[in-house]
Amino acid sequence: MDIKKSSFKGSWRDIEYYTDGRIIVGEWQPNIMVNGVNLLIASYLKNEGIPGISHWAVGEGDPNWDEHESSLTPYASMLINEIGRKPVSHIIYINESNEPSEVNTNRLLVTCIFETGDCIGTWREFALFGGDANMTLDSGIMINHKAHQKYLKTINVTVERQIRFIFE
């Protein structure tokens, strides 16, 4: 009898809404899950009432990443240099076609909207946080981590950041 090992996968993208009316939809890209997700799942299964995904943090990361690829690890628990965070805007179930689902599935779409005045600065990394996460930088349990190409968030753009999780 073959027993399939459980795994988690994630992919993310940005949708940028500029004040001049332009909309830029980014491509889906992979990210890594970190060990904190296992802690949240175990706490949930033990009925400890620990909150799940609640905040999306962005950070400046390491400027060296502009020249050399970052060395991410599944053992990360904080961003390298968090500059801000927001409560997650919404979480929905999606089906295998990545469309909203009215029933529970093994797929989630998590969205956070960073308005024009939110988290202005250089972004090179992000993560979702749960557990005792709040608006205090570096608080909570990190669920995933992504270092990405340098992005300058300015006051003339709203960024809708999305991530899809698949639990297999």
C-alpha cells in the first residue's frame, strides 16, 4: 500500500493598480512554506484555539539579494528586515481551477491589499503570519517566506498581493 506524504505548496502574484488607471497583473511564482505552518496545524488539531493566517508582512530584505539570490530556509521565523504589515483582506477556498468554491477544499486563496499609503518603501520579501500575530513588526508565527526581486512601493500604486496554498 502506497501512502502519500502530505505536502504544502504556495504560489503568489501581485496585481498593481496605479492612480493613472493602469493595471498590471503579475505572473504566479513559487514561494516556500516554513516550519511555522506545522506548528499552527498541530495546534489547530489539538484544539488549542490558536488563530491561523491573520497578517501579511513586507520587508526590505537584504540589499545583497539584488546581486545574489537569497538563501531562504524553511526554518525562518521572521523577515530579514520587516518594514510593515497589514491584516489579511480575505481568505477563500478555491477549486482545482483556482475559482472560488462554496465548499471546503484543500486550496486557499489569501489576499491582502496594500493601499497607496501603506508600507511605502523597498520590498524584497514577504511572509504571512498567524498565531499571536498583530500589527507589531515581527510578531506571530511565520507561515511562509518569499524573497523576490526588488520592488519600490510608492504612493501612486495600490498592490493586491495574492497567494494560493495547496495542501496535498
